[in-house]
Amino acid sequence: MSNCQQKLRAVCRTAGLGIVCALIPTTWAIFQTGTAQPRVMAASTPSFSADVAPILQKNCLACHSGSVHKSALILESYSALMKGGKHGPSILPHDANGSRIIQMLEGDIDPQMPAGADPLPSSDIDRIKAWINAGAEGPPASEAASALKVSNAPDIQPEVAVVSPVTAIRFSPDGKVLAVGGYREVRLIDPASGNVLATLSGHSNYVRSIAFSPDGKLLAAAGGSPQLEGEIKIWELQSHQLIKTLVGHKDCIYSIAWSPDGKVIASGSYDKMVKLWDVAAGKELLNLQDHIDAVFAVAFSPDGQHLASASQDRTVKIWNVATGQRLYTLSDALDGLTGIAYSPSGDQIAAAGYDKTIYVWQLAGDDGHLSQSLIADEESLLALAWSPDGKTIVTASSDGSIRFRDAKLDLVSAIDNQTDWVQALDISPDGKWLAAGRFNGTLSLYDLKTYREVGGQRPVFDSLKPHNGNEAREAAGR
């Protein structure tokens, strides 16, 4: 793994595994024989495995497993959860307010849970309450259960105040909303004023990639917990309601893309897999297996017939979306690739990564060849975007620069001396604005005609306070 990726995965705190609670139930993984299946979260009818388990997974299992069972509570299965512990049942079906779990989560019974950590977001508690009031039903009998194993990941709390990096950024199709991903949440921002329109919370870890549906009505945000599972949450943009959650990868997701027809989402994960998801049905369509290392970027061709995936294994692979067949591999890169983009015409594709080089391939039929390449920066390239008019390729580098090049890779302009790594880039659909998100949690908008920053650097996320009471120490960006 590159130094860049190591730092990204170590930043802030972990997803909360090891944060304990005396009487909070935990998750129960749903598997078919030998293969984990995607879970679909429905907004209308809460379910244990899809709605409740993902919330509780990161808070309780470390202290309520078969080997560690505080308060005599074992939460490795739904039946054990409903059995309760030494204080009796923790859940009373159809009576959320009377259930001990809710009373402890809301602080009506001391100590408030999770112990030694921030209270759960109200949206998470409301989801658990809705499940209980609906009858607290378990998984259907047709689903085979397998006990969830405790992760070995330690719970590392910050010693100083920390701010989440900007890990993903995307304009809506009409350009009126800028979605910014960070630690466990997405902020929806009005790019004109900089005002926060809404916060979409409840993600298990960093939101590493964002995609809007072509009609702009839905937003998909992907991430997940390293070495545990990836997740894709789909939100309704107008109501800010969670529609469903897709789970199937065995590691965190680094990139997602929405097909031009709005029917399919593609995802690339650290587990080396590329998956295609049926958005309407909320299920996995195809699992594309050919990369031998982490997949950091995916992109649909403008006509939606092909999918490109870029990997740490130094290759770009082109897939037939309808069949899942790998058509060919572009293997000119000398190191891992972090970003990829089709030209608006769809006959070219650009990629960049750790070898500091931009590659542009000419595509024709079922083959592609390298048309040009350029060592473009002094350090690794962290992000890449191709303008809607096809005239400009933008890259961000860990050398502290953003560079603008024409389609022949000739340098047009540069913005040097960034205050921190720019690891997320996107260009507005009208081609007027460039959004850049930094590792220190700040966001900037640049006018693509003048290359000037508009409105200054804006902090996006709230600071996470240390739990040791040492708020007076200097805040840290990493």
C-alpha cells in the first residue's frame, strides 16, 4: 500500500469498534452459504439486519460476544439479543420508550451508552426505535444466520481536536448542490453561498465516493469499514431520507459511479472487486473479478455500455456492463492508479496515480492503445477530472498543487502551495467551477476561466473533540 493510502486509512479514529455498552444489542450478519449477500435498507419498514445491525455493529460486539459478555449479554445473534442479560430484556417489542436499550441510549438510565463515547446520532436512535415499535422482528427464516466475529481493530480516541478530511466531492447534475463526504457523513452545500443545506449522517466510516443519479433525485455515498465491509447508502435528495443501503464488499469502497441510464451503480473496493448493483431492486447484479489489488476508481463510458476500473495493480480494465465480461486491459502504468475519467466523447480515457504520470488511451472497439503520457508532477497524483467540454484535464498532487492541462497534456495553468493535499476534485456540469477538497477538511471553489479561488477556503466538517477533556490543546488536521 502506498504511503498516501496508509495515511488516509489511519487518519482520525476508527469506526468505533470497541466502544462498549452494557445493554445495547449488536448486529447480526446475514449470509447465504459461503457468500455474503447485499442488504437493502427500506425507509418504510425497518428491519433488524438492514436498519439496526449496521448502526450497532460498530459500538457493542467487543463487549457482548461469546468471549466477552458484560452484564451476561451475548449479542452474536438475534435470538441472543432478544434473550437479554442480567437486567432482563433490553428490548420490548412495540414499546421503544419502555425498552431499556432506548432508555440507556437517550440517557434516561445511567450510564448513558455507548460508554466513553459520543451519544449515537438521533437519526440512528430513531431508526432503532422505529424497528422496536414495528415489532422488533428478526431476519426471515429463509435467511441463514452466521454469528458476527469481533474485529481486532482497536478503538483509538483522539488526544486533540481533529477535523475530518474531505474524502469525496461531487456536483449535482444541475450544479445547484455540492455533496462533500467525510468521516461518517455527507454535507450538502449550496456552492453559490457556501451554506450547508443538510447533513446526511449514519455512515459507518469515511465516505470515500459520491455519485448522483442522472436525474439528480438520488445521491449514493460509499465507504465502509476497512477489513470489514463496504457500504453504499442511497439518499433521496429532496427529503434527505435514506432509501436503502447496499452491502456486499468485504472491505471499504473507494469509488462508485452511476450509469447514464440511472439503473446501475458500479463500485470498486479495497477487496479487489468491482461490483454492479441494480438500483431499483437494491441487489448485486455482477461481481467483476480480475484485478489483483485494490480498486481505487471506476467510471462508466458516456453511452453506459462500458465500465472502466483503475487499480493499485497498475492497470485499467474495460468491462462490458451488460455481460460483466472483461474486454481488455490497459497496463502501461508503472504504479497504482488513483483516478480515472472518460473524455466526454467516450473515445478516450485518462488515468493517473502514484507514478506521477497522466496516461491517455485511445479507445476503439474492443481494444485501446496509449496515445500519450506525461510525468506531470513532482509527487503522486491523488485525483483527476476531465472537463465537460473535453478541453481540460485537472489533476491534484501530493506536492501541493492543482494543475490544468489541455487534451494534449500541455500545461495551461497551475495553483501551487495548497494548504494540504487536495484529494477530491469535481467540475460543475456547466464547466464553470472546480471544487477541491483537502485533507485538512477545507473546501475551495475555483473559477475555471481565471483559475482564481472564489470565497476563500471553507471548513466543511465540525471538529471531533477529544474524550480526555484536553480541548485546550492545539487542534490537529491529521
